[in-house]
Amino acid sequence: MTTAPTSARARGHAPTPLTLDALVELTRDTAADVRAGLHEVRFDAENRWSVRLHAHTYADVWLITWTEDQSTLLHDHAGSLGALTVVDGDLTERVWRPSGLRDRALATGRSVGFPVGYVHDVVNTRSAPAVSVHAYSPPLTAMSYYRVDDAGALRRTHSVLTHDPEPDVPTLDAVPSRTGTTR
């Protein structure tokens, strides 16, 4: 990954030299590697399965799998920019706006980037499993969770310190190889 000086506006006001476009490209490139079979994919009916594929100075890249009704809950990524690309399947992103929550479909191949302060939920509403690649820059250090109250206002419920986009479920820090060993 190369970095070039960028303006704070192009970076999305995050403390990173990477732009949203660079993060989206990183997730697209990694999704192509996943589709090519370079990374093992697993599914867990109870929890989203995830593994950190790359840990760079300025970004972490994660592979996350989803079975039906698995959701991230409404959250932000604290001071990190983010991006995701759907490798396979269909996901629904619920984005909070002052006018309320809005759903958008994320089908296979779709990529999105999200600036600091972006509050969303991602869910697999389909019976078929889904696979996605996510990148965060700078690497995650915290996440905050929210609910929308009866007046339609966004209310933070709690925050967690974490380096992991799946802080409440077991994840792998080492990438499993096709032979079953980790590297």
C-alpha cells in the first residue's frame, strides 16, 4: 500500500494519510484475492466469523462472514475511516441520517467508504451467507454503539475500546492457511 500526502478533506478528517478512495480500493483488491481462493472463508451460525488479513501501519483489513440475520448493530468506528466490499452474497446497510435510518442494498461487488462519524448497521437479511472485506484507517481503537429513540434522535448506548470490528465475538488474529495452520 502506498501513501501520498492528502488534504484533511480528502482524508475524511481522520488522522491518517489514506483517503476513503484508497481504503475502498484496498477492500476491492483484497476481495479479489478472497474470490481467487487466497484466503480461507468460514461461516458460524451463531456469530459473524472474522479474521484480520492485513495489519498495516495505517490500516487493518478484515474478512467477515455473515449468515442470515447476523448484524453489527448500529455503530461508528470512533476516529477511523472505513470501507467495505461485498465479496459474495447480499448485505443491507442501515445508515443513520438526521432524517432517520435509510437502507441501502450492498450486492456482490459493491463497495462503500465511510468517513469519521458515520453511523451504520450492516446485516445479512438473506438466507444465503455473505462475505465481505473491511478496512479501517487508522486501525480501530474504539467503537460506539447507538439506538434511535422514540423522537428519532440518535442516542449512544455504549462505547468499547477495541482493535477488532467484531468486539463481542471470537475472532482470529492469525490468518488460517489452506493446510489448517496459521501464519
